[in-house]
Amino acid sequence: MKPNWLNIWTGCSAVILVGSEVLAAFAATAWAISGLLNLAPIAEMVLMAIALVGGLAVSAVFARGVFEVEPAFDETAGHLSEGGVVL
């Protein structure tokens, strides 16, 4: 199987862009909740850690979905099509 570099770069770029936005949104939510509830600094850090783990989980699910749609490997490389042309 031959790597499809265009799909790999597209998928990685999408994962980096969306993943960073998701992590920022989860961190901002934790910061806002801790500010509204006047939590102690240690409670704020615990809430931030929980939110970031959740953000990483959402990013991992997104990455898995991206590479299902954009396959990283070209499975038809080297096979002959009906017309005899190598794909």
C-alpha cells in the first residue's frame, strides 16, 4: 500500500485546526465555570484537567473520523483497472 500524502496532510491539518479549537473551548469553559463558582485554585486546576482530558477525547474521535473519510493509504495502488491502466 502506498501512502496518499495529500490525504495525510489534509487530515493532519484538519485535526490540528479543529483539535486546537476544541481544546481552547474546553479550557475556556473550565476557566469560566471556576470563575463563576469562585473555586479555589486547586479546584480550578482539577476542573481544567478534567476539561482538557475531555477535549483530547473529542479530538481523538474527530481524528479517527477524519482518517476514515480521508484514507492515509491508497489501497488501489498497483492494481490494474478494467482498461489495463495502472492506477
